[in-house]
Amino acid sequence: MMIKGKGISKGIGFGNVVVIKNQEIKIQETTVENTEDELERFKKALQEITTETAEIVNNSSGTEKEIMTAYLMIMQDPSLITETEDLIKNSKYSAEYATEVGLNSVIQIFENMNDEYMAGRARDIVDIKNRLIAKLLKEERVDLSNLKPNTIIVAKELTTSDTAKLNFKNVSGIITEIGGTNSHTSIMARTHSLPAITKVENATEILKNNDYIAIDGESGEIYINPTEEEKNKLLEIQKTISEEKNELEKYKNMESKTKDGYKVELVSNIGTPKDVELVIENTSEGIGLLRSEFLYMDSESMPTEEEQFNAYKEVAEKMEGKPVIIRTLDVGGDKEIKYLNMEKEANPFLGYRAIRLCLDNVDFFKTQLRALLRASAFGNIAIMFPMISSIEELKKAKEIVEECKKELDEKNIAYKKDIKTGIMIEIPSAAIIADKLAKECDFFSIGTNDLIQYTVAVERGNEKISKLYTKYHPAVIKLVKSAIDGAHKAGIFCGMCGEAASDKLLIPLLIGLGLDEFSMNSNKILQSRKTISKLNKKECEELASQILEMASATEVEEKLKEFIEKNV
């Protein structure tokens, strides 16, 4: 028997089903006499799940760490539990019932904001509520950290905390009824090269514990008690995937250039110093984006200059002279930091964030810039400003860098005198005036993830309109061209650090447009290097000319597919 869903992470998995049914627990209204004891029970349960989550954060890295840090910050927000504690004290509700009522009111507030990001946070609070109630009731749940080998997890929806607890070595695949391409589950599955399928209607009813199944994470096909013919078909696909992976090994340490000799740089996006191991393993030519937020999100208070210096220095030294572009603090939008006391905004993606926040808070901006400058004495560090929309912002940021240099000179502290500074091109206004901005920069890096959502007015996490969020939109391509042309006119290089940089279909177009640097997740480096090695620069330029005349994303995508099939 075969059922089907939406494939969200490529790969083949064979194994036995474990059904996770962490459904919402409904609690009856109950009152107590001893409110002090009840309040203590609630605080103990909260502390236990907070400690469990903090341990997960400490033992994770990269994307997983970013996701779980944001989740932990929600849990530690005092406003989350205020109403629950009041209900115990004043209404004498049991801890379980007060948690049910108190957190449900918070969940409703988030859901009513009519914002996809806030709705996602509402789901996190539902998860926190259910974990608290389960802890108070001493309810046993499936231990996701201790699953048997070759387990395929089946759930209505895997929560953020569920996914973070998984021992991925024992998991052969994930199937959910609810989820999307950009959900935490799908991101983590792809990070761990684990097949995953979502949108499988009634999966938790159709599939039973210990059922033996096989899944194809690309096609979305699920085979229950697969026949020998079905097994052999999937084994062939698995063999092909394995051969492709092995074949990529020969691209390690090779130059990243087309067959007619056009050389580009393939570099990595990373989230923490730990990620440098993958950068080196995949023979990346440098780091095109180090997200400095990890220092701020991992801390209960503003990280000191010394803490930041040591982290940046560690990365620079490990990279042994290869370029390391470090983005200055980029919070707001989908990343909040509790101790900054940032106000809730109706539209945080268009709000008080990134460089806008830093330019208004010069003291802590200077702390980061001094740390970056000091670390530059130990490697090839460059500084990149995010969310630049105007020449005024860029000039002000550069002025503050110069002030920091003078402060270090006065103390005879070493730094790289000719350290490069650049910007992310992620706002249409910046792409349009790229030729002007380039005169004030040493480099550009195009952040396509945000550039796309700002250009087509589609929040990238919103599943309802996700089809409109496309890398192939002609307007996006024209803005990318504007950024590259503006950079080259001023004699500086232009890179790209958004997900589009590793899109196999887009790489020929980007080569044709003249992109100098492609920055991506480290596990995409070798595949991208292979793709580039099959291309001819002149043919890519001809392709780019044709694409720039097209009017629709569908037309663009079809042309790119046709080109790849013919040339790669």
C-alpha cells in the first residue's frame, strides 16, 4: 500500500514507525486551598522544562541552536506566565488548570495578530503549555532522545522541542500531517540529510506503531510493508544518492571555475564558531557570512567586547587567512533579544531592526565593532552591515567604524588597518542605487531571502502565499543584476549569501550576470562546485540575456531547467 504527502527533505528511509501523539491535554477546572504549594509546583515544572531546553541549546549548533535559542527566550519571558501565576494566587486554580487558562489567553493574543511569524510563536507557546501540563501531571512521553535505530517518526506535527530532542542517528525519516517547507522540522531534516514528508492526511491513524515502511523524501511517497519490487526501486534511488555523494568527493580542494576558466569563490554561511569544522571539511574557500547573533542570543545580557573578540578571533584563526565576512548584529524581524527590551511591532520585518537598531544604540554597536577590529589582527576579517537602505545609513556606520579605529589607536591596540567593509543588498532601494552605494563599499553581498520578500511583498514563512515567494521572479533578477553591475562599475566584488546562491537552476544565470562569490550552507559547496565546472561562461551570458527579457517566473524557471538539462 502506498500513500503520499509533500516531500520536504530528499533521501530514502526504511524503518519501523513510532507514532508521536503529543496532543493538547484538556484540563478540568480545579481549585486548591494551599496556593503557595501550588505556585511552587508550577515554578518547579517551569524550571525543569527550562533547564531541559537550555541543555538542548548548549548541545546544539548552527540552525538548530538558533531555533532553540529563540524558543528558550519565549519560555523565559516573564510576561508569558504572569496570568498563570495570578490565577493560582487569586482564583486558587490548580497549577494545571491555571496553566491551561493562562497560556491559552497568551496563545490567543498571538494568533489574533494575523501574522505568520507570530502564529508560529503561538504554536511554540502551545508546545510549552503542553510540556508544562505533562510535567505537572507526571505524564510519560516518548523519549525522542532514545529511539531504536531505524525509526521513522510519525506525528501530527513535530514541535520545535520535539525535533530538538531527536537523536538523528537513530531516525530514518520523519512524516507529519502538518508542516511546510520552511518549518523548523523541515529545516533540521535537511540539515541532517534526513528524508522528511509532510501534508500526509491522517498519518497518525493510518500508520501504526512498529509498521515497517519505506519513504522517499523527494517524491513524498510512503510505502507500507513495501513489496520487494518497491524496496528495490527505492534502493536504486538510495544507491544513486550515495553515488552522487561519493562522486562529489573529487571536487574537494578544486578551484571553483567554469570549464572555460571563469573563476568564482564558493564560501560558507555559518551561525557559530563550531560550524567552521564543516567549512573546512567541505573545502570552502572562506566564510561569506558569519551571523554574529549567536553571541547575543546565547547570553542573558549584552556580550562583552572581550567575549565577542575571542569568538571572532577563534573563527579567524581557524580559517588561516581565508576571508571571513562577519555581519554586524542583525536582530528584529524574526529574531528577538530579551535584554534589548525591543517593543512588539505590527510588522517587525519592516521595523526597528538590524543596522537601524545599531545606529540608534552606538555604545553597544561600538562594542561589537571594536571586537571585530581587534580580531582582524588574527585573520582576514571583513565587516558587513545588514539592512542598509540608504547612503546616509552606510556613511553613518562607516563613521562609527572610524571612531572605533581611533579609540584603538589611542590605546595602541592592533587591528587590520585596511579592513574591508561592505553591505548586504537585501532591500530593493539598495539594489536600485547600488552604483551609488558601491562607491562607499569594498564589497556587496546580496541577501536574496529578504530581497525576494521585500520585492514581491510575500513574508517567506507564510504557507498560504508561499507560491508567490519565488527566486525566479523577473523583478528579483533585475535587482540582482543592478547590484552586480553597480558593484563592478565601482570596481568592487559582489557576492550572494541568500539561499538562491546554491540553487542549481540559478547558478548558470548568476554566472552569466557576473556574480563573483557564492555563499551557502557548507553542505552545498561541493555540489555547487560540480555544477559550475560543467558550465561555459559565454553560454551563461547568453542565457542571462534571454532571461532578462522574460516576463514571468514560470517562463524563467522553465528556461533554467532546460539549460541545466542540456549542460549539466
